[in-house]
Amino acid sequence: MSGQLGLFDTGGRELLDLTDYREFRRRLAASDCTRCDLCRGRTHIVVDRGNPEARIMAVGEGPGAEEDARGLAFVGRGGRLFDRLMEGGGFDTNRDLLIANVVKCRPPENRVPQAREAEACLPFLLHQIRLVKPEVLVLLGATALRFLFPYRKRDALRDLVGKPFTDPGFPGTRIVVFYHPAFLLRDPRKLPEAAEHIRVLAGLLA
């Protein structure tokens, strides 16, 4: 993926020129973006949740129904589980993380974002990462891995979770894959493993 805006997407280019994260957040949320068809069913553009000055940034898949209604990322069942898991590791998700998604508008029936939808949103996600400059980038599940690091899409998620890596496109940032909280809701047997991944995260920040 190129992560670039089209030549005539003036409004989008103006957003990517912003250097203050809070102003970027405010203007993207209010932008009435129509870069993909997901705009047709949304209530809110869901930019993020948490602290843009945090050392950790987490990236999930896309907003669900509760996120769309409230305009905040990861506030549904999966988000609440993620909050509890992170709290068990000594992290407050609103203080110690900034949480965003691959796409900012809710896919119908919470389906996985399609490539063209992710392509439309990727410039904004990449700009978020550039502005935050996280020490650790947490990828919540296979979708975030697939669209941010397409060269690793053939790797089995189970072989990547909890194993930090680096990428030249994100200098100074360690990257680690977690199971998506929605997957943990479906398979709670993975919860002890997920807790171990949070300990790995804590070790990266030590």
C-alpha cells in the first residue's frame, strides 16, 4: 500500500500537513470524509481513544457499533476486555496508550475492512503514528498486521504474537503483535497467553 492521498484530495492533504496531534484529531473527526463507501453508514468518524503523548500506540481493525455511536475507539466488549488485560499488566489504556484503527468508520456488520477501504484510511493512520512517535506499536490482530506490514501477511499470526520486531519504516519503534480482543472473547483459553504478551510489552518499556 502506498499510504498516499490522491492528487486532488486537497482536504486530506491539509490534514496530513498538521503537526499538532490534537488539532489533527479534531479536524479529522469533523471532516465528513468520503474517501470510501464506509462513510455511508457511519455515525461518527472514530479517530482514536487515549493519550497522544503515550509511549504505546495500539492499532486495531475498525470501529464497532458502540464505537461508532460514541465516536471513541475500543469502547465495546472487546475494548473493555483489552482495558482489563492492560490494567492487569499495570497499564491504564486512557493514560498509557493511544488506540486507533486501520479504518475510522464502521464496516457493515463489523466485517473485516476491505483493501480499498484500508487504502483510503491508511494515510491518516500513518500520520497518527508519525505524530505520536510511539516507543512501542501494538498490532491488535491480523488485520492491522496485514495492512501496515503487508510483506508479513503470509506469516501465521500464532507465530508472530508476542514476538517484537522492528521495521525501517518506523525508526525508533518496537512493534509487537497481540491477539485481537474480539478473538479472545471467542476463545478465552488464549487469555493466559495474552497476559504474557502484555508482560513482553512491559519489558520493552523497562
